[in-house]
Amino acid sequence: MTFDKIYPVLLFKAILFYLLWTILLFPTHLFIIISDSSTMFSNITTTMALFNKDAKSFIKLISIICFLEISALNGQLRVGFYSESCHNVESIVSSMVKEASQREPRMPAILLRLHFHDCFVQGCDGSILIDNVKEAERNAFGHEGLGGFAEIQTAKTQLEVQCPGVVSCADIVALAARDAVVMAGGESYEVETGRRDGRVSDLSFASKMPDVDDSIEVLKEKFKTKGFTEKDLVILSGAHTIGTTACFFMPKRLYNFTGKSDADPSINPKFLPELRSKCPKNGDVNVRISLDNLSERKFDDQIMHNIKNGFAVIASDARLYDDNITRAVVDSYLEITEKSNPNSSSFGNDFGLAMVKLGRLEVKTGLLGEIRKVGDHIV
Ligand code: HEM
Ligand SMILES: *[C@@H]1O[C@H](CO)[C@@H](O)[C@H](O)[C@H]1NC(C)=O
Ligand SMILES: *[C@@H]1O[C@H](CO)[C@@H](O)[C@H](O)[C@H]1NC(C)=O
Ligand SMILES: *[C@@H]1O[C@H](CO)[C@@H](O)[C@H](O)[C@H]1NC(C)=O
Ligand SMILES: *[C@@H]1O[C@H](CO)[C@@H](O)[C@H](O)[C@H]1NC(C)=O
Ligand SMILES: *[C@@H]1O[C@H](CO)[C@@H](O)[C@H](O)[C@H]1NC(C)=O
């Protein structure tokens, strides 16, 4: 529900409240108002004089009511936030994701990663899209290789035609991530909406992002700071079951793991030569290799098998097997798939739940933030 819709309700309540307030506490005022109504409505100075005494507390009261109403109706995420104000939102975004993925098969992975990077820095507020400030957040080292900005804008442009000023860019990013998972064959989940866009973008905030070469302790800590458990860390990293990495992120793991020209010992010896030949020492850092060597474009639980068996590609995925707790989470998914039928695997379902949690991270709702007109511009 938008503010426009609840405004008449608020006004009605305000009038009702005022009458009660006056009758109960200031009956004399009411008398003055009625007997003197002709001057009251013709001369604002007189009106203010009449209201003088209780006006301040009245305004306070109304502000509180308004605040409570707006917080209750407009201040939280929920599934179907735009069901009345812009009911084509989901179909417009999913068509965009479908078309973009047909044109560029890498797109599902790109859009999924975009949502993560948006949420992890100042909450899911679309600030990752902004590029018209000097030190834009999106140009940070940790965000290297991000994309999908033009695609989000495509959906935004269509939505601005259908329902101008209603749908936030942050919600488009969140919906696109879900549609991306589905496009890649993953399980669907319901996306809550009602996020509002942030106005702040700064390079320095990206230091909160997990780094590919972080230890498991640091990864756990960075996720914990954002309210995520070890289980969340593992499941969300499972997003790397699709997509690619640039060789840019590989040198330390492949050639200088402990600073002695060595490789990460967790890499399966059968896999190391392959990784090294794909990303040769001092080679082109822009070459892209699959994060899940077996099924780069299929959203499955293969990444969990890879982590266990030394076939993780980026270091941060491999680190999930360094720690008792995160290792147990990885193993829990493997036990299920190995022991019984594939349908009982809960990875797909758990991933959806974790994405809903990710989508709630430090969101701006209600009166906070704004609905940006253009995805990548603050004005
Ligand atoms: C644990 C912390 C994480 C680290 C250190 C990390 C790091 C990385 C790196 C280095 C890349 C390669 C980027 C490139 O070269 O373009 C990547 C790609 C990707 N990440 Fe993560 N990531 C993490 C968590 C996540 C999470 C939580 C998600 C989503 C829920 C995610 C989704 C993706 C996707 C889909 C790609 C593939 C992008 C593409 O194909 O262009 N990552 N990640
Ligand atoms: C409004 O009423 C007050 C008091 O009756 C009077 O002094 C003032 O001139 C009036 N103002 C206007 C704009 O009529
Ligand atoms: C390898 O790592 C060590 C320690 O981190 C560093 O001093 C050295 O410069 C690195 N070597 C190369 C070739 O990057
Ligand atoms: C990785 O993928 C390539 C190409 O599909 C394949 O030849 C290779 O055997 C795979 N490596 C592993 C370790 O599965
Ligand atoms: C992890 O588990 C191993 C073996 O069960 C145990 O020896 C070790 O102390 C545990 N480490 C931590 C940090 O819990
Ligand atoms: C798994 O689920 C699919 C679709 O829900 C079903 O067609 C298939 O028979 C199931 N397989 C098993 C082994 O239960």
C-alpha cells in the first residue's frame, strides 16, 4: 500500500481524534469553534489563536498516529507489496531476466551476484547501482566483475512507464536474483518487496565485503556481523554452483598460497594442473573460468560435492571445509543426496530461505530512502 492510499484513512482518523480530544479535554474550545466558525475559517490568524493551547500536543499526537500507521502499513517487507500499486512488477522483471539470459547465458549468475553485493553493503537498497558519484561503491576492488546494471535499468524503464515512481531499484534487483536462480534451474522462492532505495554510495563501504582470500574465521565474522550464521554462509556461498570467476581472483590460491610459491593444499591434485593451465602465472587476469567446473549453468548442489572433494575453484569456497561447523553444514547436504533420492536434498529449499534472509538485510522501508527514477543515478 502506498502513502497515497493510506492518506485518506489517516485524515479521517486525525479528524476523529481531534473531535474526541476537544470534546473530552477542551469543551470550551469546541464551543468557541462552533460559535465562531465563520471567522475561524476566514482568518488563519484567528484560527491559530483558537487552536493555540492544544495545537502543539494535537500535532504531536497526530504525528505519532501517522508514524505508527505508516510503519505498520508501509514500513515492512512483504510478499506482494506492489500487488495494488504495480501489479505487473513480477512479470516485467522475470521477462527481463529471461530475455537477458537468452542473449547472455552468463546473466543468471551476474544478477544473482549483484543482489548479494547490493545487500552486503549498507543493506539491500540498490546503492550498488549508483555510478554518478565520485567514489562510487560499485567501483571497489571487492565488487570487481559486477554486472547486470543495464538489465536492471531495462526493467526499471518499463516499470516507470507502467507505474511511475512506485517500484524501487532495490526490489528489482531482489526479484531479478530470484528469477535468475529459477532460470538456472534452481528452486523458486517468494521474494518480499517494499525496499526503498538508498542515496549513499561510497567506495570505502565495500571493505565489509568478504574477500576471496579471507580465512574461514574472517568469513564467518563478516557474515556474523551482518546477522548470518555459519549455515547461512555455507548455503549462500552455494550460489557459486553457477557462474564464473576471472583469473584475477586466482593467483594467490594457485601460485603463492603461503607466500612460498605454493598452491592451496586443499585443491585436489587432479584439479590443480587444470586450474593452473586455465589461469597461468602472469596470464590474462580477465579469462573467466567456471566456479563449478561440472555444471556452470545449472543451479544444483554440485558445489557442495566440489567443496568436499577439493574441486572448489575460488579459495573462499574451499575455506568452508576448513572449519568444523561449516564443514558439517557442507556434509549435511551431501549425506542427504548420497543416501536417499535426490528429491530429499534440501539445498534448493534452504537456499531460497537464505536468500529471503539476505533480502531483509538492513533494508530501508516506510519513510526511509526513496524510489529512484533511474537505477544508477541519485539526483
Ligand atoms: C563468502 C563470500 C563470498 C566471496 C568471497 C565471493 C567471491 C566471489 C568471487 C571472487 C567471484 C568471481 C567474480 C568475478 O570474477 O566476476 C564470485 C562470483 C559469484 N558470486 Fe560470490 N562470493 C561470496 C559469496 C557469494 C554469495 C553469498 C552469493 C549469492 C548469494 C554469491 C554469488 C556469486 C555468483 C552468482 C557469482 C558468479 C558471477 C558471474 O558469473 O559473473 N557469492 N564470488
Ligand atoms: C484576522 O483577525 C485578527 C483578529 O480578529 C485581525 O487582527 C487580523 O487583521 C485579521 N487578519 C486578516 C488577514 O483578516
Ligand atoms: C607471495 O606472497 C608473499 C607473502 O604474502 C609476498 O611477499 C610475495 O611478494 C608474493 N610473491 C608473488 C610473486 O606475488
Ligand atoms: C572440468 O571441466 C572440463 C571441461 O568440461 C573437463 O574436461 C574436466 O575433466 C573437468 N575437471 C574436473 C576435475 O571435473
Ligand atoms: C574440530 O574437530 C576436531 C576433531 O573432531 C577437534 O580435534 C578440534 O578441536 C575441533 N576444532 C574446533 C575449533 O572445534
Ligand atoms: C522427484 O521429483 C520429481 C518431480 O517432483 C518426480 O517426478 C520424481 O518422480 C521424484 N523422484 C523420486 C525418486 O522421488
